[in-house]
Amino acid sequence: IQSTNSSREQDLSEQIKQVTKENHVRAENTELMLSFQRGQVTLQQYKLLLCSLYEIYQALEEEMDRNCNHPGVAPIYFPTELARLEAIEKDLEFFFGQDWREKIIVPAATKRYCHRLRQIGKENPEFLIAHAYTRYLGDLSGGQVLGRIAQKSMSLKSSEGLSFFAFPGVSSPNLFKQLYRSRMNSVELTEEERNGVLEEAIMAFEFNIQVQNIKMLFKDGTLIKRTPLLRMVLAIFVALATVSMGIYAL
């Protein structure tokens, strides 16, 4: 990604939106997001998502905290309004019980994402802009709607288990997003740093797509990875079920 003089005059938030347009569409069409859109997100899908979100936000927020005085991070550092880790811990305890730390499994794609966050936190803290923007503003934008869909899909009687979607420190999501973009656009970056942030934004979307595409099964409340043999058995089972019902699976 090369910045021209005209593109450097653009707001960073607009540039990120432009360079990640295609990635954004793909992120919205993962199996998990399509399940949300159809109002058919399952407890299994949601519990797996929470496991990954816990690791991702732990890495992101620890690196943001550690670099909170860095000129590339300070303007977009809003722990009171945005921090998700405590909320995710509450949700994990609700679904897995008090010993949830022993029960969650971290998929390889999530580990790769976290490794990248730790790496840039040490080497290029300004690149955290891309990840914070992609995650926080995405969650803030879809939070309330996705929370309602999840509650209805999983037949939850209350909002317990859905703390992740709630931002009690943000009274107006739209006004806050304006403030956030304005702060982000105020960060002074060299041409090389700006290019780096744009490339990192593309990577952030790709990491999220990989995390959302993970398929796992539950056993006794915990997660187990699908082995090739298990995948084959499941494929045969699904094929038989599809034929017997006289429909074609999408």
C-alpha cells in the first residue's frame, strides 16, 4: 500500500475503510456472521467465539495498557468506555462455570492473532490503532443488535452471558464513534507508519475471518477439535441426514 500526497490528506479512518472494503465483506459472510444474520447462532458457536474473544482482548488490552502513553496509542486509549475483558470473563463464567479457565480451548488461528498483537505491542505500538479500530468500533457498531439476536437464538431468559455486547460506559455509540475516529485521525504518523497501519488493518480483518471460520465440537461442556476422521464421519452423517430429509444443505 503506497500513500500518495492526496491519500495522505485523507483521514486515516477513511483510508482504512477503503483498503479493507473487500475484507469487510468477507468478514460479514463467514459462517458465524451468517448465523447471526439468520438469527440462528448456536450455543456452541457462541461459546467458541467467547473463548477466542477472551484471548484476543486479553492480548489487545494488555498491549494497549502497556503502551498507553505511546503517541500512537494515547489518543485512542479509552479503557473505561471500551475494555471488554472483564465482560467476557463474566460471560465465560456464566456458560462454563467458575472453573471456566480450565475448560476453554484456544484455537490455533486465535493464537496466531494474539501472537501478532503481542509482537506489534513490542515493536510497532502505533499498529495497535488498526486492531483497536477494527475490533472495538466493530463491536460497538453491532453490539446491541448482535446481543439481541444471540439472546433470542439461544433462548436466554436474561442478558446474562451477553455482557460482551454491552458498553455501559458509552451513552451514545454514534457520538462515541465520531470522537474515536477524530482522535484516531489526529495521530501523527510518518508515511511509512501510515502504510504500516493500513496493511495491519487488512491483517486484522484476515485474523478475524480465520477466527470466525473455526469449526469445533463440544463434549461435556468443553471444546474438542475436529480431527480429519471426525470431519469425515460428520460429513457422512450430514449427507445421510440431508438425503433423508430431501433437501440440499447450503
